[in-house]
Amino acid sequence: MLRLFGIHVLLAIFLIHGSSSQTCPQWVESMLEAALANSTTWPGIQLTLSSPYCGLDCTTSVQSKADRFADEPALLDDTPWRIASITKTFTAVAILKLVERGQLDLYAPAVQYLPDWAVELLEQSQGVINASQITTWQLLHHTSGLGDFASDPRWMEEVLNSPQHVWTQRSLFEWSTANSTSVGYPGEVFHYSDTGYTLLGLILEVVTETDLAAAVRRLTGLDDLGMLSTWWELLEPQPKDSSQRAGQYYNTIDVTHYNPTFDLYAAGGLVSNSKDLNRFGRALFEGRLLDEKVMQLMYSLEPSRFYGCGIANYSFAGQQAWGHTGFWHSCLFWVPSLDLAISGTGNQAAGNPFDIDKLVQNVIDHGCNPMEVARQGLDSNGGEKVPIDLMRSTMPVSQLIVD
């Protein structure tokens, strides 16, 4: 599931602020206040900005005081929340770490790393020949030809009608096999697929001979990074001193306590907060998690032209950016020309009141001049906005590649 922090204007409500360890500039606070003052759907915004180059290092939280959110626990600067599809970035880093260590071949058939039951289901959905041609590289890039259970309205209806249903990796893939058809031959089309990333989670378990949560924690170095408010929901215990998890909404429906297994197995599943995500983002894009050559693979945009290995290519206020978004309007972005990491959430699947373009432009307008940076994996024209409508579409590769 993927959403983008966007642009929209709605109706006025009152706000209260969570405590902030380092106070953000007033213009940041004003932006958040304006966004929520014009929204009837978002329960609050948590945001972390860091840029030594721009002199920014702050976290702030703004919470709605509207009646519908009266029972919400306080949104603090360390409040954790389900990060949804931002988890894909962690999954991709873990896979690439195995590549770096010589434990996995990105271009070999993925079936050699999957359990037998998954291979059988893959052959049912794709055919034996196609299933044998799908590579881990294609799963990372959403070009495997697999459908996507998460974008199917019938699956979402099942989740909403049975919020405490327990899904497993197998039952998710069985549902996808029964209800989703192949969208193309391996490598032929881009089709954003939680199904594919669920298979990547299985690959991690098979290759590391451990469970998904332990594999990702070790391979991405969560403990070494000091990410004390980050854990895999259900698969790991909640950290002892972490705050209560934030409420999250699907339009008017409170889904805070829905069983998390509907989005748990490598396509989503992690719980974190904006501080921890910012720490992870800086470590990743500063080159501290992967060797340089392997990191270059992450930036590879072909064939989709906007999606690499677990990260997408964006442009905000004319500045190149990388990162990922999550279903609850959560985000992790890196703007290299400003040495700027942006992380945050709105905890709402509906509506788009917050403008990342304006945020980045304000950083520039308040004295941070963009510096020249190497555009890794990019053409001379710089970045293009991620066409989010394509994230849930089937688009021939020939139409996606821009010469």
C-alpha cells in the first residue's frame, strides 16, 4: 500500500502540540498548523527534519482537537505508528545486504530461494515457465508480472468486514493466487505489488534461516542505529519504553486496532516514528548501510523510470529526492541537494492536506541554497515526480522508459 504526502485544502479545526525535544522553526510549525486547520480527516501530523547543511534538526507533532479525535492519546514527538509501505525500503536493504555478502543472486530465478508451497502457488498464478523466470531483481522493482492483492477492492472489503482476521504469508499469497491474474511476463511491465514484496519476505527467511523480523533487524542494523522505537508488529515485542502507538484512520473508520497481519509481511509491518525513520534514512542515503556498488543498484530506475529497489525517485520544489511513502500518508524522503531528510505521517489514508513541495521550497527560502550533488542513476534533466497513479497500474515497460 502506498500513498504520497500531497496537497489539499479542507475545513478549520483547533490544534494542540506535542512536546518537541528540539524546537522546529516557526515556519515549520505554521505549515503544520495550516495543514491541519484545513483538514477534517487527519488526526495529526508528526514530522522530523534533519539537515546539518541547512541547520535543521527538529521534530514536532501537531494534533487535531476536533471532536472525532477527542479520545485519541496525545501525539508526542516519539509516538510510534505503522509505517506501512515504507517497510519496503527496509526489506530491499535487507535483500541487498544478502547480495553484498554473496548469499543471494539478484538475477537468478527467485524460486530457488522460496519454500515449496510458495513455488507451487507461483506456478499456479503465473504458469510454470513464467514462474521459473521471475528474479529477485524483478520482485524488488515490481516488474515480476505478479498482481497485487493490496490494491484489489475485494481484499480491502474483506479486511474492513473482518478486522480481526489473522492473515499469514501463505493465506495472503493463496488469496492473491485465487483472485489476481498475471499482469504480464516477467520484466515486461511495472505493476506495484505487495504480493511481490511478500515473496521477498519469504526469501529473506529462507536465505537467513530465521524469521522475517530477526532477518531485517540484523541485516539493516536497526539496533546499531539506535532505533529504539522501531519494531516488527506482532513478530517482535514492543520496546519497553516506547510510547503508545498512534491511532490511524481509513477515512472515517478507526483502524488502529485492526489485526496488523493484513499488512505485516515485508510489504508492510514495521512500527516506527519520524525520529527513527529519519535516522535510518540518513544512514541509508549517506552510504552507511550498503557498499557503494550495491547502493547503486538501489538507485537503478529501469525499467519503471521512477522506482528503484525499494525506493522511488521524486522531485520537490525542483530538487531531486529519493524515498518511499506509506498508506497512512507517511513518508521518508532524502533531498541530497539540501542534505535534507524528511520523515513523518498523517495517520490517515484519505485526504492530502500537507504539501511537501512547499516544505522543501520553504527550506530553500529560509536561506538554504541547494548545492551541486552527484545525481546517482539519473539523467541530466534531474528528477521527475513519481506518477503515483502508475503505482497501481499496469504499464508496458516500453511506455515507461523515456529516451
